[in-house]
Amino acid sequence: MEGHARMFGDQPGSPPMLLEDARRPIVFLLVEDESVLEDPNSESAEEAQEADETEDEESQVEDQRCHVYGAYKPVDRRVKPVPGVFPEDARVVRQFPEDPLASLQPLTPHPPDFVPTMKLTRERMEGLKINADGFLWPEEEKLLKHIFSLNEKVLAFEEGDRGTFREDYFSPYIIPTIPHVPWMDKNIPIPPGIREQVIELLRGKLEAGVYERCQSSYRSKWFCVLKKNGKLRLVHDLQPLNAITIRDAGLPPSLDDFVEPFAGRQCYTVLDLFWAFDARKLDIVSRDLTAFHSPLGLLHLTSMPMGFTNSPAEFQAYMTFILQDEIPHVANVFIDDLPIKGPATCYPDSEGNPEVLKENEGIRRFIWEHANDVHRILHRVGHAGITFSGLKAQVCKPDVIIVGQKCTPEGRMPEDDKVDKIRNWPVPRTVKDVRGFIGLCGTVRIWIKDFSEKVRPLRELTLQKAEFIWDDRRQSAFDELKGLVSSAPALRPIDYSSSNPVILSVDSSKYAVGFILSQIDDEGKRRPARYGSLPMNETESNYSQPKLELYGLYRALRRWRLYLVGVKTLHVEVDAKYIKGMLNEPDLQLNATINRWIQGILLFDFKLVHVPAAQHKGPDALSRRPLGEGEVVEEDDGDEWLDNIALYIGTTPSEAKDQFEMLSGYDETAKVYLTPTTTQDQVLRMIFRFLSDLEVPEFSTPRARFKFLRKCHNYFAKDGVMYRRYAQRMPVKVVFEENERRRILEEAHDQFGHKGVRATFETVQLRFFWPFYHGDVRCHVGGCRECQIRSVKKVEVPLIISTPVDLFYKVYMDVMFMPTVRGYNCIMACRDDLSGVTEARALKGASSKEVAKFFWEQIICRYGAVHHVVTDNGSETKGAFEALVRRYRVHHIRISPYNSKANGVVGRGHFILREALIKSCGGNISRWPELLPLAVFADRISIRRATGFSPYFLLHGVHPVLPMDLRESTFMVEGFRRNMSHADLLALRIRQLERRPEDVARAAEILRMSRLTSKEHFEKRFAHRIRKEVFESGDLVLVRNSAIEREMNRKHKPRYLGPYEIVRRTQNGSYVIKELNGDVSRESVAAFRLLAYQPSDRNLESLISDPIDAVDNDETQPEEDVLGSDEEEGEDLHEIVGKDSSEEESEDEMDMLPVSQRTRSWMQG
């Protein structure tokens, strides 16, 4: 008996336990926390230490000890399964015998009152705790009760209610094993005080079919644990079985990834399976592997055991199979926990009240949607044969616990039980107590802002040789942490479907880089999603502050790139201004490592925002925390991920920038490209001859001879090849022949991803040497046609201001395509340059005949013949329209292809007119033809900031009188009265028109100054891209491939076409080009589309060129128009008519859009 008492001691060497203690369940229950048994990473629950079988039975009992462990098992004690290929006969057959939703009974919006049944009694219904917190309305409570009444077979309240998976869904599980020898383990004796309870539990399992009597050559250990409800649970030690089992590679989802999508929902339902692993049947051939000895004889399991290594993976697999149509948008599964999402919104009206059903105003819409999801999922699971625990269900609540985290409509927060443990933690008396408190707080640190700063006074006590002094400073930090945990903010997941900005705030210090990921919600509030930090190692801590900030940004982006993919608008906040300059000019950094970091940063598309340090305290605190207890510096994988990306995409934008910026300013006459006849080449050949025959050449002076011999020490010859030696790296081969040098450059650059100058130079430098080989690399990379046509470089040309002269002196015309309504599918619009007066007409087709009729009736017949009309090159501006303008001697200016900026007046007006038209339709777009005149009138009477007058006033000399003026008797109608004489009316009109010429002149001057201001702003903004020099005849150029810039599959297409040769420059600044074979383009090309081409071969006949047709627009004009007079050539004014400094706000926003978004084809979409 004394041996028994000692067996249940705490640890070897601990005081013996009294006999009376054996009567307490804790004597035999080695682990009190049920969560240990449910740990999916644990192969089995913790077992008692095995006795030495070589001694007699009495000594075994005398020396045996019980070890009590937590959820963590030391690595050296874990038993791992065998990696191998699953046997074919052990593969599970998963199938749907029939459509589970075919028998789903639809819900009624008028649920009946609850009627108790034999299984779902009134007491059990109350046990479900539906609406225990008063969240549901009465009709909603009836609806939920009705759902559980319809699915009562899915609920289990006792062992007799349990369900098992149907075998026509899943075939019985066969345990895959390797060849082995059966094991026979001796069991731990059962304390007499609980023996009867254990036997009763075994009999219940036999009656339920979980155990069967058997005859087996295997025998495993087993023991009991205490469940949360105080009852016993039998646990089988299956470590010998796990050791010979072939591992199933499946895993449960990551806890953080699993919980995060559930945050921020209006309601939740969480279901827990009544039987988890026990609901899955084992095949007869595998049951003997689970045999164990008991007071009732040898038994084995009939279902998948808890503690078996493949149980979590298999259970996760068949639960996700059953709910495959519901995951992840409606629900998800974590082993036996099944949370169901509610809608993300309550569908509030303008007053904030939730939307209700039309059929039943007592049921809110979001509750109805969630109830249907719950009903459907209950039916799916019930159809498979398994059951949920009725007592553990959390039904339609605004906040629930999901695998240890509390999810609410505001986001996710720490579980209340964990918060209570921290809040009730007693004042620490030892270092061990402090470490325990810090560790517990660390589990909720992602909810605590400035955690490292708050915990620093306590962490100081855990340092080595630190004296334990609990003073007021420590007590204050202790109390503050408790308060912060109690008021932890809710974390919301990133909404990737929203265009609201996602903000990554980053700060770096010598301790760590800290970063916070948040998003602006629809109410304009910043909602945190994640907090994080990465510690710096000793080398990184010694970086200079600029280098440290850049490296921190690089690591933060790389660390959370998983969460940044798919973000529509990303802002990166830093408190260091110089980062922006470092990113904009990467080649100014002499350090190749820094350029690699910049290359990685520029792979992300974001807007960099500088935040003053005083407003950047969140990431600042995370970055300045020292290493936590047991925290190690994460090993950096260097730039390997960048190399993988570079191999995938070929040439990165930063490398393309590297190519062109390094080549810019390189004098053509100074190029030395693969020329093996320089003085240094001659010296190398002399050295090679000396190393081969050891004969010193003759020199004019002893000093020259000495310098030669000293230089020879840097080289050596081996097997007829000369090498150059270096002190810190391996020797490199000296290359003499031009063809060999060319072949090396082609292989290093062309065959290895067309990398930039630096990458190609490093590849060559590591292996070869010849004089001026860096310049040769630059020339070869700069002359690579594939790199040049894939260049991301864009240029701008200086702007030419269109000076307004008089009303309807110059007009702009364009067509805007609309949805087809009663045959009308487009709008023809014409806008005056000075006043902004618009004339528009709905057309049934954009033919030249219809356009000519519009121009005749609404422009010439109303305002007279204009001097200039600007159009694009569409077919609608040819034929009949061209004949009309020639007849009235109207100067017709066609813009060059893809140069919509030159037609910006009407192009910007499209946006304004379209928006007013669509908004007026009120959602019924079919009304646009009848509302077009009203939209045009509204545009005409709106005062423009650019001029300070409305187009109506500049045209007529008076402000428009609106219906409200007549109704409200405003001053607009002052002076007009009934029964006015003709003379009085004329006199009043004369007084109104007296100031009109002065007003028109003033408006023209204001508009001119506004355009000059916009020109200055443009040239300042794009100073680094503006090219002022002009191309001469015979220059080689590339043409920007504008046709593909709006295509979805443009990434693999060339960004530039060519090379082509310049024929001449037109009067208006565009260029006529030709192919290298002499074919001349049919249209001129805008200057901003051209880029200088640098040939790698001086023989122009060997160059490859794209067909000239690839440059021309689809809507072409006759060749004689291009080769004719300058007056008819495509105009490249590149005007600032689109961004006046004082336009309407909507117009300003339009001006900021890319040109491609304001073209005629964009309006068609």
C-alpha cells in the first residue's frame, strides 16, 4: 500500500502521498485540463512513467512515479509517425450518396411556436440557451427554436443520442502501418477509491459500442483524466501505435488564419460535435491495434481513438468534405468546432435601423440570412449521421468564443476567461511569478498597444543578476497591464474587396522593427488588424539610422507580404523623410545590398506617407522592445525571395530603371565596346607571353621593367590560360578575344534573365577579366533590344499652352459611347475652348454623315463657322464631315494617335457630362437620351472656376433665370416687370450687354493664366521625365506601345516597339518615322511616345524592327496627309487644357486620371 501511495507522488524525490489522498480523483487523474487531450499536435495524452520491467513487481510499484505535465511535451519525448506512401487499401473513400439538400425543408418567415417532442423537450430547449442574452427579437427566437426543432436529430444531450458517420459517406478507417512487432505494455494500477467509477465507465462504453471484447496480440496502456464537468474520461496511450503508423500529411488550419475571418460579424453560431473521433468507425482489420487490458478483460476500440496521430487530420478532412460548399464564406471547421458566420452588416437604413423582412417585420434581415445558414449546415451535418452537443451550442449571439478568441461585431478580442486570469493575478513575489505573468500577458500582446514599453519595468526583474525589488514603478506597470488587457481593442480583418486604404505603419530601431497593419473603415476610422515586430541581430543593430529605417521597411513588407497581396490601396507610413529619396534614386546608393532592399520594396505598389515621430508611437514602441523571454532573432533568408521573383518576371521595374539611368548621359563617342587593341590589352598579352616562356621583354628604363614584373605578380598561367589573382576571392580568367568577350556578355545577360547592368557585371566580374569590361557590360545591356522594348521608362515633353482667342474660335469634338437605348448608343459632344459651352446630341451611330449633320445644325447654324476644330482620328471625323469642314474652310486638326491630351477639353467634359447624366437617371440608365438636353443645360449654367463665369453668361451676357428665381423672386428678375414697353426692354438689355466684351476678355485672361499655372505645376512634377531635346533625321527611336497599356494581359507584351528611324519633325512637334527597310508610317507619332534607341551593333542592316503598321492607329488617314503640308499633320500640342487651377472639384479629379482613362475607348466602357 505504501508503494501505491508513493506511485502517485508529484515527481521523483517528492514527499510520499498520504493514503487518504488516493480517494481523491486527482490522485489518478494525471491531467486536469481537458484541452491537453484535444491538442491536435499531441500524439497522445500524457502517460505515467513506465516502470522498469527487469525488476520484480514489488520493486516496480515501489519505484514507479507519476509525472504531471502541461500541454507541452518535450521534443525528446514525442513519438513521431513514419513518413511514407499511403497504402492503396488504406485510402478512404469519400462520397455523397445523394444530394444532402434535396431533403432540406425550407424555412417560413412566420415560424410556429415551439412544441416539445420526445427528444427535444422543453428542458432541453432551455438548455440550448437561445436568446439568453436578449439579443433576439421574439419572432427571431421562435425562428431559431423552429430550426432546432426541424433538426432535432442533429442534437445530442446524452450518450444514447450520439451519432456516427454514415458508412456510405466514408468507408471505415484502416490504420496504415509498417511491418512491426506487436507490443504488450503493462498498465498502471487503478486506485481502489475510483475503481467502481472506472468499471462503470467501461461498461457504458461497451453498451454504446465504442469498445468491443477481443482477442489480440497487442496491449496498450490507458488512464483517466478529469473533464471540466468533473466526470472521468478514458484516454489511451497510443504512442507505440503512432510510432509504426504512416503519417497523414493533413493539418487543421492555423488558429490565427481560422479566427480572423470571423471577426466583425453581426452574429454568430458555434456548434461543437458531441462525439468527435468516436463518431468515425475503424475498419475491423485495424481494431486489434487499439487493444488494452481492463478489469472487464481485453477490449479494443471500434472508432478512431483520441491520441492517435492521424485522428486530427482525418477528422478535419471529412468535416471539410461534408461542408465543402459552405467553407469559407459561411462557416469553417477546426476539428470538432464549427463556427458559422453571420452577415457583416445589419443592413441599416438612413436612420441606422436594421432592415426587416417584408413578410415579417419582427425578423431582421441579417438574422434571417444567418438562420438559413444555420438551418442548412445543421441539415448537412445531420444527413451525414453525426450530432452536435446541445449543451455546448452558442446559438445566434453577437459575441462568441471561437477557439480561444472572442469574436464580436467590432472585431476579435481576448477571451474573457484569459482576461480574468490576468486581472486576478496576485502581486508577484518571485522572479518565477513575474515570468508567469509576462508570459500570460504575451498571449494577448497583439491587442496591447505599446506592450513592450508597458512591460519593460517587469521584464527588468527577469534579467540575470537583477535584484528582485518590487517598488511603486513595478506595481504601476503591473496594474496598468491589467487595465490594458481589460480594455483591449478589437482587431478587424482586412477587407480586400474595399478600396479603403490599408495602412502599414513601420518604425525601426536598433532593437527591432515594429509595424502595425490597419485599414480605414467606411466611417473614416482607422481599425487595427495586426500588430507585429521583428528583432534585430547584432550586425543589423549597428546599421546607420537611414540604413536601419530602409531595412526595417524592407523586412516589414516581406514579413507581411502574405496579407498585402490583393490590397487595392496601400499606404506605408514611416517617420523618416529620407526613405522617399532613397526609393526614388536607388542608383545613388553605392551599396549593392541597399539597392537590393530597394528592389524588394519597389515590388510593392504603395503610397509612401511621412508621419511625424510624435504621431508614430504605435510602431515606435513595437520597434524599441528588447527580446522577450525565450525569443530569438529570426534568421533572415537574405535576398533569395527576390531572386525567385526576378527569375519569374524576367526584368523587374527597378532593374529596367537601373539600365536606363546608368546609360543616360553616356557619351556615344566615348564608348569602348569589345575593343581588344587598347594599351592595357597589349600589356596583358606581354604578361601572358612572359608567364608562358619566362622571357622578360625589353624596356627603355629599369623602372618600367620593375613595374612590369610587379604587375605580373597579379597573374598566373595554367594549361595555356591566364588568370588574374585576388586576395579575398578566387582567381578569374583573363579573356583576350573579342568574340569570346561578346559570347560571355550574351550568355551572362541574354541567357540569364536579362538582368540589369549591376547584376550582369557581378556575374562577369566573379569569373572573367578584361580591360574596360564594366563599360562593355554597360554598352551590351544598354543595347539589348529585348530590355529596351520592355523598358518602363516614360518621358514627357514640354507643354504648349492653347491661348483662347474668342468665343467659338476653336472647338473640340469627340464621341462618347453609352448603353444602347432605343437605338441610341453614343453622344456627339462639341465644346468651345474659351467659354466651355457644350453642344451635344444623342446619335444612333457614330457615322461621318451623322457627325456632319450635328456640326452643321448645332454649331455652324447656331454660332457661325469656327476657325479650328480639333478631333481624333476616328472614322466618324472623315468622309462627310471632312467635306463639310473643307467647304466652310474650317481648319481641321487631327490629334496624333494615343495623344488624347491634345483633345483634353472635350475629353474632360465627357466625364462631367456623363456623371451628371447618370446621376440624373437615378439608377434607370435607359432615360439618358431624354435627359441629355437637361444635362447639357446644367453644364452650361454651371460657373467654372477657371473663368469665374458660367458658359451661359459668356455666351449670352446674362446669368440664366431658373424656375427658382421666378418662384422665389430673386434679384435675377429685378428690373423686369409686367407690361414693359419695347423701348424699356431694349434699354434694360443694352445695360446688361454693355459689360459683355469686358467680361469675355477677362475670362480669356483668367483661363490663360490658369493654364500657365497648370503648366508650371506639370513641369515641376515631371521634371525628371521631361525631355527638351528633339530628334534629328536619321536618329533611331522606340515607340511606346500605347495600344496594349489598357489590356489585362499586357504584362508579357513589349512596352515599346521598334527600332524605327526618324524621317522628319513636323511643325507641331510630332514625328514622321519609318522602318529600317524604308516603309514610312502613315501617321505622325507624338513626341512623348518616343524613346531613344541604343543599338548594340553598329551595322544597322542587322537590326530587327517591328512592322510600321504596329505603330499606326486602327483609325488611319491617307498617307498623303502625313507626307503633305504641315498644316494637316497630326498635332502634338500636348496642351494643358485639362487641368485648370480653378476648375470644379470633379474636373480636378478627372485631370489626375491617367490619359488612357480619358480616351474615347475608355468612355465606351
